[in-house]
Amino acid sequence: MSEKPAVCVRIEDDLLAAAMGEAESSAAKRVERHLTICVSCRREFQAYRAVDGAVTTLREEPPARGSLAQSRERLETRLADLRNRLLVYRIFPSPLGHILIARSELGISLVEYLERGTSLRASRLSHEPGVETVEGGAEIEAIYRELLEYLGGSRRRLDWPLDLRLVRSEFQRTVLQATAAVPYGAVIPYAGIAREVGKASATRAVAQALRWNPLPIVIPCHRVIGTSGALTGYAGSKIDIKQRLLSVEGVPTAKKAGILGITPQTMYMLYPGDREYCLPTCPSLHERRPSPLTRFASREDAESVGLSPCTACRPDLHPISH
């Protein structure tokens, strides 16, 4: 992933101070010269100036009394507030339609499928409280390239730093953390996630929490399915997108009685708590108490997370033929 240019990093504090009218004369001139050649910093400068009431409040307050250290602390507090509120975003075309990606200083905070247009007005960010937005540049371009690699099947992981500021509740945060652990090429029922978070009877609450996942794809809620194997609700009702994401990962799907779902007889099974994966016909699965199973598209996917072949049904000797 590309980093912010060193010259932009060095001038960042002066940029924020200049936006609020607090920069020394020499620093203000440096910022002015830099903004004539750097589009990305010019956009950020404009966003800082537009932050709700921050600059106006700062200028209308009487001059600070006390030591220089106290004044500096006051300025740093305001700079931190501006940084905390700012989200940089870009809207990109993709095989799944237009996608908005937004980031903060902490990490990626939103991946959103846009349905009603290709501008910020079509995004939840246009009415999200407590944030300010500015269109971004090279940093998000690198994220977009990695996303395209994932959608094209040449990348299995999206190791992005994440900022969960748009998560609605602590319960949703817990559900998203459990969902993030579902491996590539695997699926698990909503009931399985409910079990993982210690709320076995909260299947519907889990489904609702995933419906509002602010980070689809990177937190892979497309890998969570109905108990019957049906590809139920994804980002509202985008079942076709859910199917396409699973297909990228090699998960077999088909329609049965008009309902799109996985084909469990062609997938390897994992019983909760086990470290061995099984064939779907393994006798040990039928001898145990019914429980939500994780299913893998291939032996390679199962073994990539440290699982071993079952010593009873021997999927290594009798692999599923596709």
C-alpha cells in the first residue's frame, strides 16, 4: 500500500494550523506554496476549513491567557478533534457496482455499495453525525487496487487497518469481530456466529447486526448464511453480490426450488471445537449433537487455517470430486 508523501507528512501540522488561522507567518507561507502543487493536501485544507464551527469558534474566543505551553495544548486539542472527525473517501467503479471507500487516520471505516447514484449524496456518510468528509487521493487508490485484486481472485486477504467508528453498538462490534474470523472459502450459519459470541438464541439479532456491517468484504459477512444453506440477506437484499463474492472464493452455489444457496454435499465440514475437517458423509457428524457447522469449499482452504483431515472419513484419501 502506498504511503502519504514525506513532504505532506512534514507539513501536516502546519496545514491544520493554517486552516484555523493559528500558523506562524513562515509556516503559513510554506503551506500556501505547498497547496499550489498538491491537490490532496489542498482538499484536506478545504475540509479542515469547513469543519462545523471549529474555525469560527476558535477565532471568536478571546486570546488565551497563560503560558505558551497552555496555548499549545489548546491548539493540539483542537487539531486532534479535527483529525478525529475527518473521513477521506473515494468512489470507484467495480465488478460489483460503484463502491465508496472511506478512511480515517486510524484505518478504513466504510466500504459501501452505492445504489442511488455515484456521489457522496448517495452514501450514508451524507447524513452520518459526527464526521466531516473530504475526497481523497493516492492512499485510497491503493486500497481500491487491493480490492480489485481480491475480487479478481488474485488476493485472499485484505489486511487493512480498520476504524470501527460507524459500528452501532457493542453487540454489533462483537458480532463483526466473530465474523472477521471466518476463513476464506468457508461459510458458517448465523446460528454459528451467535454461538461464537455466546448468544446462541440471538440468531436474528446477529443477522440484523450484519445487515448494517459498515465494512462488507473486508469483514466478510458474505460468508454467513442461513441454517438451511440459503444465501439470505446481504447488505439489505444484495443476494447476487453475496453469491458473486462466494464464487470468487470457490464456494459452490446453486438454486433449489427458486432459492439460491450453497451445495453442502460438495463441501467439507467442521464441527464446532474440532481441529479435523470431515467429508459431509462422515459418520461422526451424525453421531453428535446437532450444531452449526462451518463448511469449506476445498481441502486447501481447510488446511490453510491449520485443520487436519478427519482420521475416520479420511477426506485426504477420498476427496470430494467437483
